[in-house]
Amino acid sequence: MEAAISYSDKKDKISESALGLVSTVGFPAIIRTADAMLKAAEVTLIGFEKIGSGHCTAVVRGRIADIRLAVEVGAQAASEESEQPVSTLVIARPLPNLEAVLPIGSRIYELARANRQRRISNEAIGLLETRGFPAMVGAADAMLKAAEVQLASYEKIGAGLCTAIIRGAVADVVVALEVGVQEAVRIGELHAIAVIPRPLDDLEHSLPVASCLLEEQPKPLKLPVTIKEEASELVMLPDLAKLPAQFKS
């Protein structure tokens, strides 16, 4: 009964909050926008919606005052990152049906039940976006060889835009991106880059991660180089003719 009451209380708190949406073009641009929103106010990042042609929307949740501030800061950050038009929306006290129909609904209740605290990572996130897959792959290879960074995954958002996502220390990420930019320009078309120092855990958890990094890799089976067999001891059997009478059949 107590668990049911607690869950009901959480649902009531959810119904009293608001939704904020900021949309722009380009994956690095929307990540920088989401980072600015999270660091400007006490809001929760629900996730990203990618509808094709490079258009991405960051969706945040929180109290109406925090949402208004986050959306204002996010719109300013998006305008600085992209020359494309930026659209915003604030919805106060959205009805349950809106949350249930939109794909962000399940994420809202998941975050509400988890009751996670905001944590800041000591590492940085680097994003390099190209128009064309070969340029992105070539840039990713160059970045991995230039600094101590890890390729977390990549993202496709349509219109030929691909983004390589790397993680590591801030200095390593900056060096890797400098080399990646040169390689991307040499191969194809560079669209955008971004560095996110000390991202909040909300942002980190919303980014894609390669399945090979999530699954525990099997350890290689180590076999001995040489195998020495011990000589078997020969056992002499008794002569049946010399056995006592009671042992003869």
C-alpha cells in the first residue's frame, strides 16, 4: 500500500511540472544546446527526437520557471551554434495523454522512479559532424590515433550528416578534434564540431554508446605452449596358472 501511495505521489509531481523543447539542425548543435539547458536550470533531459533532414529536438522536464529559463538559454546556444532557424516550445502541466502518445512518455516515468542525482563527469565529450560517411570514418580514425580518446559511437540524423562521438580528458579531446577536422576536410565536407567539458550525467546517459562497449567482452582462452606428458607406469598382471584355486573360475 505504501509503494502504491509513493508511486501516486510521484505521478502527481510529474503532472505539476512542464515540458520544454528546443529544435535546431545538427547533432553537435543540439548536444551543446542540451548541455547549456542542463547547466542553466534544475531540469531533466528526457532525450532527443530526430525527425530527419538533420533536424533534432532536445526535450527537458522540470518546474515551469526552470523550464522557461532552460529553454531561453538553450535557444540562445542553438542560435550561436547553427545558422538554421531555431524553434522552441514550453508546455505547462501537460496532460497525461500527451506524454503517453509522444515517445518521450516512458522516459519521463523511468526518470521519475529512478530519482537520480545530478552528477558531473570529469571527462569531456567531443563531437565531429560531417556530411558523408567516409569523411566521418576517416576523421574518427585520425582522432583515435592522435590522442588518448575513446570512440563511443556515431549518430546519423539524415541529410547525409554523421557525427563521431569521442570521450576522454578535455586536452585529449581538443587535440583529437583538431586532427579530425583536418582529415574530414581532406576527405569530404566538415559540418560542425563541439566540445562538452564536464557534462552532466543526464547528457551522458542520453548519448548513444556502441554495443561492444556495453557488453562484457569474453577473455581469450590461454593454452600452454608445450604440453609434457608423463610416462605411464606399466602394471604387470599375475600369471593365471599360478593363481590359487579359489580365484579360478
